Amino acid sequence: MHNKSVAELSKELESGKISSLELTQQFLDRLKREDGKYNSFITISDEQALAEAESADEMRAAGKATVWTGVPFAHKDIFCTNGVRTSCGSKMLENFVPPYDATVTEKFKAAGAVCLGKTNMDEFAMGSSNESSFFGAVTNPWGLSNGEKRVPGGSSGGSAAAVAARLVPAATGTDTGGSIRQPAALCGITGLKPTYGRVSRYGMIAFASSLDQGGPMARSAEDAALMMNVMAGFDPKDSTCIDRDVPDYTATLNEPLKGLKIGLPKEYFSEQLSPAMEEQVRNAVREYEKLGATVKEVSLPNAKLAIAAYYVIAPAEASANLSRFDGVRYGYRCADPKDLMDMYTRTRAEGFGNEVKRRILVGSYALSAGYFDAYYLKAQKVRRLIQQDFINAFKEVDVLMSPVTPSPAFIQGEKTTDPVSMYLEDVFTIAINLAGIPAMSVPAGFVDGLPVGLQIIGDYFSEARLLNAAHQFQQVTDWHQREPQ
Ligand code: GLN
């Protein structure tokens, strides 16, 4: 069962060959047996999962089943789950049990899906390797058979590793600068960062509010489409969520790609990209030509400024968002504070890890009087230019294609002492968040036995077209079905 897709599991349940309770038990047993190798889960919520499975079976018996009813999956530990610990990978929230559900959580519950637990992540979603988690690093299932411990990418590294290792067929992720696409690429799975405002952020712990977006991580585009059917849509509880109809994302998966206009941004095929990676990406683009697409070069002249702008804007927003973690209402509080100031300072010094502190320091500095205009305001202007580059490109082409990462999964510890080298992991993904447009990572080959991702970037609200393009590619290739040994 663990090798089946969401769509296939759904059919098994529908046929009555297996109940959700049996299926959930099988997945839980396997998860507990296998996850010691990966550390992809922070919390396994067996009790709740079995209860959800029971209600799913009742829902089915009552003729009220959806595609998701009884199907196991997992949430990144950034989505609040009522009654189940939500840590965001931090000591600060090590014991935080939310009294409410995120909108995304609520929607999966309403569809009857069974959440097995909460996946590991970089602390407060800050990172590209899942090594900043208070709950320990996650190991990529790829490379492990050679005794290599490689990173799964981050920050949604637990979700990516769990899906790649067949512990769950699908998991939620979030993407502020690349955190769905980069781990999806490094673990050989399919991930989609939707348009900013397509998926509600309510109950999704905030990192950089103008960039954060939840999205699907699964093995195939078809399963990602099934997740989007649940996740997308307006939510009055999120003021930046956009009120716009949600299509059935599975309905257009089989549209032919004849005449699709693909643009290759020349700035994304630069010297940062290793030749072996470039070859895989170009081979993938050639598959699209065989499917009837046309290809031309385009330019995103301001793309090179994206990392610099992001590392002002994201930390600035993070420094404001994370000021709520002060030991007063919830979360970690230091022992025996002398007075209020001592409590604030020691709580934050002890509760946050180094990367989070670095972001708070950088962000507070960029926002402080005297520096605001030079850094924050300037970065916002650059952001507008980057957005305009994409708007111009989509006047000429339907989608853009590029690599997701400059290189495949690296060895644990390789970049932890050099934050800038870690930040450069997102050199091809970050501009997309600044512009607010959607993009996918699709498995597209291997370099040295490690997965390579193809990035497909679309105009605002073009998720259906991206999923269609990815699905058609997955009909003629089998990269997404390769399994780590
Ligand atoms: N790696 C980027 C960062 O560290 C992006 C993380 C994310 O998308 N959440 O900020």
C-alpha cells in the first residue's frame, strides 16, 4: 500500500478492499519502523490518526466520502493542529498544543483525510537543509544506501523525505523562498508553491507574511492536484487570501501541450549551475518539445538581485512576527526570571536557535531608524522590479522553465558554518516568492544517483496549467516513480 498514490489509495478504499482503519494502522506501523533512519517526523499522532480513520470509515459508510476520505498523509509542523503539538521545529514551541486548527488543517479534516503526524522542518522555516530544526536534522533517503547522510533540503525537509521514503503518499509544505520546491527537488518528489493568496495562511505559523504560502508535496502532479483541490480557496480569516474561484485541478491534467510556449530565463542557466545539472534540465525541456511545445530564451534582468532583496525583506518581517514569542502567553519561558526584562531576554536567548536569532538581528537592523530607507525600502523597490520582469516575460511565453537548485542534495554539515552558501541554495527559487507567482518542482533526472528537479514557473493563478504541464511530462517519463534504495 505504501507505494500507491493518493489516487490509487482512494480507489482501494472505495472498492472496500481495505478500510481506512486497516490502512492507517499499516502506515503507522511502517512509519514507526522506518523513520529512525530519516527523522522526518517530529510527532506521530497515532491516537488522533486512528480516530480520524474510524470517522473516515463512517463517512464512507454514510455515502459521504470524498477522494481524500480515509487516505493517510502528514502536515508540516508549521500548520496548527487542534490538540496535536505544533512546534515549528523550535524549542520555543516544543510543548505548544494549539487550541485550534489552521484553515488548511480544517479543510483536510473536512475532506476526511487522516493525518499521521507532523513533519520535521527547519526552525520557523528558516533554512534550506533541515539542519536548523530543534528536533534534529532530517536525512535524505537518497544516498543513504551508500552510507551518505545527505540533506533533504529545507525548510519542508521532513515532508519531502517522508514522501520520498514512502512513509506517506503526500504531505503539506510551505514555501517562503523555496521551501517546497527545493526539498522536493532534492528528494525527487513533486511540489507546488501556489500563487500568493491562493491558499489560506490562517493558523500557519508566520515567518515572512508577504511571502509565505502553503502548498502540496506528493510523488506525482496528479496527487498534487488532488491536494490543491482541498487546500486552495478564499478564507475570510486571512486578509491576504484572494477571493477567486477554485478550479478542479484534476480536470485539465490531460490537456495536450501542443503549442505551449516555454521561456528559458538565461539568468537561470548561469555559471552557478553545474554542467551535469544543466544537462538534465535541458533534456527535460527537450521532452516538452517532443510534446509539441516551443522554446525560446527570455531574460529576467533583475533576478540576480533576488537573494539580496529577500534577505532584507524576509528577516524584517520575521523580526516582527517572532516578537510574539516572549514567554508570556505561550511557548517556552526561562526558569526563575529575576524580572520582566530578564524573562524576555533569557526566554528568547534560550528558546531560539542560531539561524533564527541571526534573522531577528538582521531584520531589526534593517527596520531600525536611519537604516529603513537604505535597506527595507530599497529592497521593496527591487522586489517590484523583479515582479515586473516576470510580468514582461509572461507577455511572450506561457511558462518558464529552469533548474530548482544549483546542485543535487549536499552532505549534512557541508554548509552549516557558512550561512551565505546556504542562502544561495535558493538562487533559482526566491525571485518567484518576491513576485508572488506559482512554481513547481518536478523530478527530471539524476546526477551522481541523486534527484534533479525541473522548475516550471507560471503567471498568477496558473496552477492548473503548471500541474497539467507536470502531469504530461510524468506520462512520458518515470523520474517521479524512482524509489530510493
Ligand atoms: N531557504 C530560505 C530561507 O532560509 C527559504 C525558506 C522557506 O522558503 N521557508 O529563508
